[in-house]
Amino acid sequence: MGERVKIFAIVALLGFMAGVIAQLTAVFVIPWIISILPALGGLTSYMVAGCAGAVLTVGLVSAWAYLTGNKNR
């Protein structure tokens, strides 16, 4: 049972960090990109959100795979 609690705690910590990154992206990165690339206007927030989602998903899956690696060694 201790391993499951550890996994849940790590996933919760990663989720917290993902929320902080999402908030910082929404407040600082998206307005900055819109000011640099005004032609993209409405698409910029979707592109940033998609990239952030991809990075966070790869990070979460990598952490899960690392923590639940092969136990036969």
C-alpha cells in the first residue's frame, strides 16, 4: 500500500506543478507571444495550450513509467 500512496503523492505534486506552469503560461507567455506575433492572434493561446499539454503529458507518463519500472531486476 505504501507504493500506491507514493505514486499518488508524486502524481499530485506533478499535477500541482502543471497547474502552476499553466497559470504562468496564461499570465506571461501567451500575452508575450501575442505581442510578438499579432498575426496569429486568436490561434496563439491554442498553440501554447497544445504544446503545454503535450509536454505535461509526456512528463507525467515518463514519471509514471520510471516509478513503475520493471520490478524483476
